[in-house]
Amino acid sequence: MTDLTLTIPDMSCGHCKAAVEGAVTGADPAAKVAVDLETKTAKVETALAPAQVLAALNEAGYPATAA
């Protein structure tokens, strides 16, 4: 499992939170995602490579960077 902390500057609401969680779990259904809208970060525990997580978020319209 990979533990990632991501900065996702385009998140601002509950819809954004759901979209980010859905993008990650769509790529890895077993992933755990904890989104913090206040800090615009997400902690992700996944079997995916970091590049795969970033690609899934970018495709969903939420470009992210590893924090």
C-alpha cells in the first residue's frame, strides 16, 4: 500500500470532495481517501502508484500534486 498526501487546490465544496473520493476509488475500489476541504488536501491509502492516482484526479478535473 502507498500512503500519499496530495494538495488539490481546486477543491472547495462537498461536491468536490465526493468527486475526488470517487476518482480515487474508481481507480482502486479498496483505496481509503480522507479529504480536508479547509486545507485542500487529501490523504490516500492505495495499492496504486502515485502517478496513477494523480492521473485519475487529473482526468476527473482535480489536478493534484504530492504534498
